[in-house]
Amino acid sequence: MVTSRFGWADLYRGNRFSFPVSERALLEGATAAGLAPGMTVLDLRAGTGGVAIFLAEEFHVYVRGVERAPNLRALAQERVSHSAVGRRIRLCASRADLAAGPYDLVCALGAEPPQLEGLLGRNGRLLLGRAVRRRTPVPDRVRDVFAPAEPSKGGDVLWRREASPLELERYFGMQERALRQWSGRVRKDDDATCLAARARRAIETFRSHGSYVAWELSVRAPA
């Protein structure tokens, strides 16, 4: 059993974002997408709420976040409630609980690109973040951990940025420290053990196969 009420979500507590993306990259991406005060954002994988809070603070927008995992959503809700922009952010477990759209920006960090028809406004944009393959063929180990990238999926690319080795190292360094602390508070728990092993494998894969695997942030216009 896990001693924290957030359970395995504590793995991400040390990171502002639930993904290996820096504040600078997110700022550049949202700017490239034309985000401006008063606009509406749909965050399809809100995680611990870091992206929603950051965009609401920096761009004065309204954010609707979807996070299916109860542990992550609880941690995100706590962060949002303690932020100065909490009134402009709403978190839900499903898109069905939110307005159908249109939104000015849809964030899909670590999530599959959605069907954008009816979801984005006339000049709306998609901010996509995902692990991608730099080149092929790839080692079996990499193939098992990361799905292949489809450059055309999600619309025309307007802006793209790849996380630097330093950004990845900072992110995974924080996650490794969280793993060590978390493991000390976890008793025998099959789900916890499985999650920790998967997180360690992803960290190892990025570090060992950086020439094959990268984390990419891009802005896309609907096709």
C-alpha cells in the first residue's frame, strides 16, 4: 500500500510538468500557436495540472483539462486550487464532461492526436508533444517502448522543437529521485512495482538510445 493519498502520482510531484518539456519550449510553442488572453484551451492529458496552470498564468487564457487517472487528477486539482489562476481552470475525468468546443488551442502532450473536426475554432491550433523516432531501423528495445512517429498525423506542422539532452536529463533526474523516495514508502504492491519498472525502462531507453529516440513538441494546423 502507498502511504501518500496521491499514490503513484507522487512520481511526478517534483516535476512541474508530467512530460519532458521545459517552460521555455512550452512558451515558444504556445506563442507560435497564436495563444492570446481570453482564448480557450483544451488540455487532453492534464497530468498534474502543470501545463494548464502555466498557460493560464503566462497567457491569461481559460483552460479545460482532461485527466482520466484519479491519482493524477487529485494532485492536479490540489495544485490548481493553490494557484492564483484556479478560477480559469477546470479539470474533468472525461471530455464528455466538458463543452464540445470549439477551442483556440488543443494540447495533446503524451496523448494521441484527436479528431480535430469541431474541436478547434477557425484559426485553432494543435500543440502536440510525444516521443518520436529520429531514424530507422531502431533497436528492438526502443521499438518495444515507443510507438513510431507519423509526421503527417495531426495536420500541417507550423513549428517544431526537440527537447535538448540537458532538458531530458533534468526531467529524468527529477523522476529518478522521485522513484527512489517513492519506493521507500511503498510496501508490496504489484501495480506500483510495474509502474516503477516501466518508468525506469523509459528513462534508460532515452539515455541509451538518444540517437534513435527524442521528445518533440510541435504546433500543427488542422489538415
